[in-house]
Amino acid sequence: MVKSNWNKKQEDEFKKVIKKFFDDKINFALKKSKSPLKIGDNLAMILKKSDEDVVKIITPRAVKKWASPQTLSKWEKILKDPQMFLELRIIGRSIANTMRPLAGNNFALWVARILNAYFLQKKIPLEAITSGKIKKELEQNLKTKIGKKGVRDYRPDVDIILVRIDKKNKPVVIISAKTTLAERIMQTISWSRYLRIKVFLVTAWDIFESGANKERVQELDGVYVCNKDVKEYKNIKLFSKIIKDLEKLCR
């Protein structure tokens, strides 16, 4: 087993670099366009174009984290060196494990930033929250429901909460933000059945051309796709159309 050479200080610095990278991407997009919602319609492409730059950031981390000092200068001989081949597999696994949550976590933050920019622009009394006391309290309140078979855990994976700022930050919508429906979509649908608050899904990659998910997601209160190639169908809509549904909550 190869021991990691990476320390907490280096990891904290890496997280700062990654956060700045994604913050810069969304800030640039918001400054470039006068319409936050149009950016939302194209988040899938922004994420896709970010892949190459993200790899450039996380690959050096993976090498420094898992490659031993004795092998750092020998990477050109990987295929001939069994030990380096083993390390390469670990480095590859580290890159893969880092890439998966990065897109998902930052996708939710991007969606929230876009919505908040629009709410502020149009003076809509809503705010998208991704962390903090309100989110923690709501998650705790949703932890259990009592049914015929006793207490069961229906705690959802809450990515974004929309609150009415004109009504003491009352939660009105839960948004599940997923880059792809391969990310536990059935979990989102299942726990939505037990909640007394509207549940929206925002996704990046899936355009719902066909398949079971196209019908399954009809159980949700709204499904919004950040991809202009989306095949709109019933409650499946282009991301920018989320506003009409949200404005109804403020009447």
C-alpha cells in the first residue's frame, strides 16, 4: 500500500485553488452576460469546457499525493516499472474520485448564484441557500416521518433551499441539483413523495430524449435542464423557465 505524501496544509490550499477556479468561472460568465438565466441554460457547456483546466489543477495534486519521492523523476518509465504502474493506478483513482464530486458540488453553487443574481436583478423576494443554519434546520426537520410501519428516515439530499426573504426566510422549495440523472435520481423522487414542500430538480447533462427517467421525473414539481438541447416534455423544461414557476410562489 502506497502511503500518501500529502498533508492537511497542502489539501487546504488545493481546496482554495479549486474554489477560486469555479468562482472565477461563474463570475466571468455573469459579468459577460446581462441575463443570468441565459447562463443557466448553458451551464452544461461551461462545465464541459472546464474539464481540461480542472484536470491541469488536480493532476499535480494526485502525483504529489501518491507518487513516492523516489519515483517522481521516473514517470517516463512507468510502463516498465511495476511499482510506478501501481502508483499510476492510485493516482488515476484519486483523479477520478476528485473529479466526480467537484462538478456536482459546484454545479449546485452555480445554480444558486445564477438564481440569486436574477432575484436581486428583478427584486424577487427569494434567496437560494446552499449552506448555513436554515439549511441545517430544514434537513433535521425532514430527517424522520412517522408512517404505518413506525419511524422511517426520509432525510433528503438537499442541495439548494429557496426561502421567502419577505416572510422571515420561510423555506418554499427544495432544489436537487445533479449534473446527471445517474446521481441517485430515484432517491430524489422517492423522498419527494413524503415532503410537504415543493421539490425541483435541476440537471446539466440529461436532455430527456427517451427512457424511463422521462416519465419518472414527472412526480417532481418541476424539472429544469441547463442544456439548450433539452427535449421539453410536461414538467421538463429549459432552466430559464424555472422563474415563471418560482414567481407563482411569491404571489
